[in-house]
Amino acid sequence: MKLATLKDGTRDGQLIVVSRDLKTAVVADGIARSLQRALDDWFFIAPQLDELYRTLNEGRARRSFDFDPRNCMAPLPRAFQWADGSAYVNHVELVRKARNAEMPASFWQDPLMYQGGSDDFIGPTDDIELKHEEWGIDFEAEVAVITDDVPMGATPDQAFQQIRLLMLVNDVSLRNLIPEELAKGFGFFQSKPASSFSPVAVTPDELGEAWKDAKVHLPLRSIWNGKLVGQPNAGVDMVFNFAQLISHLTKTRNARAGTIVGSGTVSNKDSKKGYSCIAEKRCLETIADGKPTTGFMSFGDTIKIEMLDGDGKSIFGAIDQTVQQHGRPKPQQAEPEPPKADVSVEQ
């Protein structure tokens, strides 16, 4: 099934069920007010949501309305935990090679992971608002999973059983702030502003055969200023799958329902597949020519991140954003019409 969160003026929004073709939706208030509530009691609530999903796809759901991603928050507008890995070691290797640094052999056996801010995620079409272009604004196209409760010390097999939903991520990075932060030896903070997520989170069964070995075997498309710049396959060159990333996370602590785990920037060794972040493109330029020529994002730039199934249909909907200067007055534009739907649910 496919789930999203409608903007309703509250911090956690209103859970809605979205049709498979992403054209219609229905409010799930009679079942669960928010996605976090559904995750907290998944085995009781999920079957009810799945039944509503079935009736929606069959055209029998009452009070359905047209689905518009502009009305959506992130599926989980705030989460108890957001941990981002770096499962595509090719990306890490390129970064190291560009600055003539050797990559430790341990990076191939032990995942890299950092804990990001999870209290203020950005909606799929909301602007990326930042103070300065000089910070080196970059997009990062990733895949992420949302877990149920995962106990401390979980094996990869145990962790795999607790994966409930998948989403796409734009893990925005401020490249020019990263070096000084990492030099302190204490990890990312200011260089990692709020991340944004796809309009819809989906259960693994929606991916069919593309969900295999705890990986998503489909291309992830990044379109920067209207130009396709990358479509690496998320199932290729993923050294650590999601089960292994979750197991790594829970080595010394529990992960509670609603934990989000990211894959890190999707990257293929085949450079013809393009890139999922500008930093990788700049690394390739540096390796080839001694210096980068591609600049980072400017105010007014757009980024669209999307994954299509084998029939060319969008699975998660698109992250479709514009970079804007924070604090600058925005031009007046028509707001999307809010859905006219009764919050009660009848099946």
C-alpha cells in the first residue's frame, strides 16, 4: 500500500491512503490519525489501512479526492530517529580519491553512518530554504526505509523482518561547511540541514521483484534544472543492504518504531549512469582534470528525484523542489486547493 501525510496545520499532519497510480487518496482518520500512530501498532492498524487501500484502488472508497503532492508533508513529518548510512562505497572511494587520500579497508566491511536531525523534515515540494549559496548547496538522492521496533543486537535477518515502508530522500548537504565540521572529529551538524522525502511511503510488496536482498533494484532519477543528470540503479553497487544497515544501527541500542534509515547517496561504478549528488560529479572532474568545473546549486535551481517502475510509472511520487534564499520575500503564487474530504472514513 501507499501512505502519505496531508498538511492540516498540525505538526504530524493527517494520514491518508493513496492509490497505486497516485491519482486519488482517502483520509485514514477513522483508522489512524498519523503515520507514527500506525507504526506504533502496525499489526493491528496495517490490515485496516490495506483494506482501505484495496477499496480505493477498486474505485469504491467513499469521500476520495484527487491526490496532489503539493498538499503533502513528508510521510513522517518528524521522526524519533533519522540515521543515514553510506552503503554505496563507490561514492566514498571517489571522494577519497579526488583528494588523494586512501580509503581504509574497513569501509568495505563496516558501514559508515551518522545520525541526522529528525524533528523537522521538509515536504516533497516545499522549498529548500537556506541563507547563503556560498555554503555549497548540494542535493543527495537516496532510498530510505522506515522500521518497526528493532531490538538491540538484531541480526540482519531479524532487522529485515522489521522493515515496514520505503521512501525516497533528498538529503541536502552544505559541502563548503563539511570540511571544518569533520575536522573537529565529531561529525555532521550545521552542514546537514533538513532532509526532504517523497510524497508517498510504500510497503515493500509494492516494489514486486524490484525488492530483493533488502535492496531496491531500480534506477533513481535525479533531474537538476530540468536536465536528467543521474539514473544509477539503487540495487547495484550497494555494498551494505538495508538489513545490514539496521543491524549496524542496533549494535548497542534499540531502534523504535518510526526509525528512518537512509542508504546514502546512490552511486554506481559505471559513471555513464550519472550522479545522485553534485559532489560526486566534481570528484570525477577532479580525478580526470585536476579540478572541478561543475558548481553547486544556486537560488532558483530546481531538483526532482523520482523512481519509476518497469512500466515507467512513478512509485513514490516525485521530490520536486526549488532552492530559495531563507528570509527573502516569496513571489505571490496560487496555493493548491486543499482536498475537500470529510475526515470520517467509511469502507
